[in-house]
Amino acid sequence: MEKFTRLTGIAAPFPMINVDTDQIIPKQFLKTIKRTGLGRSLFFDLRYNDDGTEKPEFVLNRPGWREAKILVTGENFGCGSSREHAIWALLDFGFRCVIASEVADIFATNAAKNGILIIKLPQGEVDKLMADAELGENGRLAIDLEAGEISRPDGETITFEIDSFVKHCLLNGLDDIALTLAKADAIECFEDQQKASQPWLYA
């Protein structure tokens, strides 16, 4: 997966609370196992009218936020079912970071495994960043994962912490497959020893 080190970009304000994974990507879009092409269906019922036209009032349909890379949202984001398509849809749209006071555990785990940084902050600090996000292109945020800092447009710095293992994986672009391949030599050594001691397993 793509490394996450530093990110500077537009933040989209999305203050809804208890946004579940069916709202992030409705069930009719779960038929594919491809990770691409789902960005158009992100927040489908909120973004589009019944005839498929865009709802002009929805934040991601407005000119200032179509290129957003950071989502500042309400508490309990990503609750509901554990569908990984929700993460794929966010990534395909262009999001690399979600900031909220609370994020569902399974959603946060899936996000980390796909290269999306989840930042949990006290609600007061989320409110500050939500106000920045309302500024669109004039409210860009800069995130430094190594330093654990978010730089606001006014120069203030907000610090954050994440799990050290998750941080290591994001900084180095390590998903589960990459973590396994890093042990390739040990795996091969074990297989060689097993073939010698239990050859019937490989017959």
C-alpha cells in the first residue's frame, strides 16, 4: 500500500454523527472485489438524487471540496457492518485521512490496513478543524505522521497519537501481505526443515 508520511490538502467538513458503513457505501455496490471505481458511489444516497444527478448542497459536490483528501467528521464514524468496501470508496475518492472524536474499531482497523490514517481527537479540537474545513481551499491542513502533528491554517499545531504498530505500518506502507513477505526467509527456512522431517506432507 502507499506510504503515509506527510499530507497537505483540503479537508471536507462532514459533521454527521453515527455515519455507518452502509451510508459510506450502500450494499448494492458490494458486488465487486476491485478496489477501484468505488469513489463515485461514496456517500451515494447523500450525494445523489433518485435520478442520479448530484445534490448541489452536499459538500463533496461543491467546487471547494471535490479534491478533498482529509475528512473531518462527527463521532462514531464507520459504525455498522465491517465492509472493507467503505475504505476502498474513501481511498478511490482521494481521502487519506479521517479525523473524528470517535471512530468505530473495525473501521479503523480496516482503514490502517489500506493506508488511511485515522486520527482521534477531543471534540473541541475536532470542532476547530471542522471550522478550518469549512474554508475549503483556504483551510488546508498539513499532517505530519512522524511528528504526530496537524498544522492549521492559522499556524496553530494540534498534536495526536496513534498506536505505534499502526504508525510503523503506515509510515512504511506495510499491509498484511507486506508484513508476511518481510518474514519470507524465516518462512522458507521453516518449510525446508519441515520438508526434511515430514516429507509426506509435500508428497
